[in-house]
Amino acid sequence: MARLARAEVFDPNEVAFAHVIARTVRRCFLFGDDPASGKNFDHRKIWIEQYLQHFAACFGIDLICFAILSNHYHLILRSRPDVVKNWDDTEVARRWLMLCPHRKDADGNPCQPSKPELDAIRNCPVKLADIRSRLSNISWWMRLLNQRVAQRANAEDEEMGRFFQDRYKAVRLIDESAVLACAAYVDLNPIRAAMAETIEQSDHTSAQRRIETHTQQPAESHSDGLRHDDSFLSPVENDEADGETGPVPSQSGKRCSDKGFLWFSLERYLELLDWTAREIADGKRDQTPQHLAPILQRLGLESSVWCELVADFGKLFKTVAGNPCAVDEYRSCQTQRRFRLPRRIRDLIPTG
């Protein structure tokens, strides 16, 4: 079966959540200990984190979660055309030139664009409109990220050809249950892969970044020896009751917006991750703790169903993810086609 065109799933004019995955060629461990070459490439995980911080500060896209493993990485991104729409022409040109600079300093960092460089974009309506669209386009984020990682790694190895296996995989998350389950799936990836025992020890994940910032105590196991913070990540809690409505553009310059993505606090999210990690690791389904039960009740999920969704999210959802009722009502962007879900999803989450 031919794979569905990306334009059928993602409308560039809509705010959309996407779970994206990129794998190295033949799943070789080109981000970690590679048994074939006997080399260690953990430093490339640091490259990716650095690019993620830079992209979060320049693109009109929120970085929700990330996890970088030895042969692939996961991101959850939220496109924000509503934020980009409010940027003036100079801001659009400046951000693009910080992503694709004409000049770099001695350390390889982009130089602040000059007036002629800015004018070349802002004085051309066609180019300006195209770049404004690119800045909230998840495909452009992934294109530039994978291109830079691949070029840098190939130069380091003195190799040519493909570095990533294929085009990145993208699954649209269409409701809050899909966003929460996917976030837990991404943040718990190192634990599921037996690369870490706890969330705090899960290097190169957004969960670890949030814990360090929340506790103000850096983890001791960092491979880069640097203190991390989560200022480039989207906040967890989206409290519209406190006036956080609309685009909520960030004032820090480190991320696109200050709009959260869940209806509960960071503390509750980390508690839910910790409990879920223990349930998945032990393989025993226990009663949901009282303070976490309302979260799953809102989603209409039993604890056993929740754990299976988190453990097997990548296998269960291929194109779109969400409650079967929401998926049944959803249509593709161009041809208005229905999306199908595996029968296992319908068994886990009955529609009526």
C-alpha cells in the first residue's frame, strides 16, 4: 500500500501535534556505542540537543518532548502558524537567517543578519510568504535537523551517502489522550529500552530536563557534564483559566510560545511518568494511586489500558493517534478520507 502523502495528514495552516521519529541507516548505533565499528558516538546526542534548542528559539514550532537513543530519536512537536502570523516581516526574515545564515562566526554560530540580508527577504513578498510558511512547518524543522546531523556525522566519519534510514515518520496526535500517552511513551523510551532505571537517569530526554529544572539539582550522570534547563521546551500545564488563551508567544526568546499542552501540572505529569515506568518495568498492573486516578478517569482509561498504550504506542498508531471516536470523525486534509486504527485499539478503548 502506498504511504499517505504528508499533506493529507497535516494542514500547514492548522495548529497540529505530531510525534516524529528518525532512525539511522540500517538502525546502526550511530548515536551511541556502535558494535560494528567499536566507536562511541554519544557526543552526537549532544549535537541533536543543541540543534533542538536553537530550532525551538527560531521556528514557530513548540518542542513538547524529546528522547534521543542510540539509533533513533523521538520528538513531539506542535506547529504554531497562529504565532508566526503575528510576527512582522523583519522578525520572519531574522529568524530564517538565524536558521540558514549567510555568515557564521569563528565558532560556527550564525551571525546576526545584516540589513541587506534582511531586505533580500522582507522586500520580496513571494519569498517572505514562503519563509513565513516554512517557519511553522514541521517538515522544514525535520529537513534542516536531519540534514545538519547527517552532514556533520558524515564529515566526522569521512563517509558519504545516507545517514538516516528513510524520511522521518510522523503521526498526528488529534486529542488530549493521544498527546498524553505519546508524551509518556517518548519520555519513558530509555526505561523501556533498558538504558535507564529511573526518569532522573534517562539522559537526553525532556523528562530529565524538566526534573533538573524543577528540583534545581542537576543529575550526576550527564555525559556532557553541563547543567541543563527546560526553558526551550513547551511548559507542561496549559491553564487557560488563568488567561492563557490564544497564541501566547514566548517573551524569553528561547521557545516559540509559553502555551502548555496538558490540563494538569508538571508535578502530576512527573508522578504519572514515575508510576507508569514502575508498572511497565514490573509487568504488574496495580491500582492507580488516588492522586493520579482523576487523570486517567478524564481520559476514560483503566490503568492497565493506559500502561499498554504507553508501552506500545509506536506499534499501535501509524498515521494518526487518538480515541477511536475522535479518529472516526477525523478526515484527511485533501481527499477527506477516513483513517483506520488497528483492532487492538478498539478493543482497548471501546467506542460505545
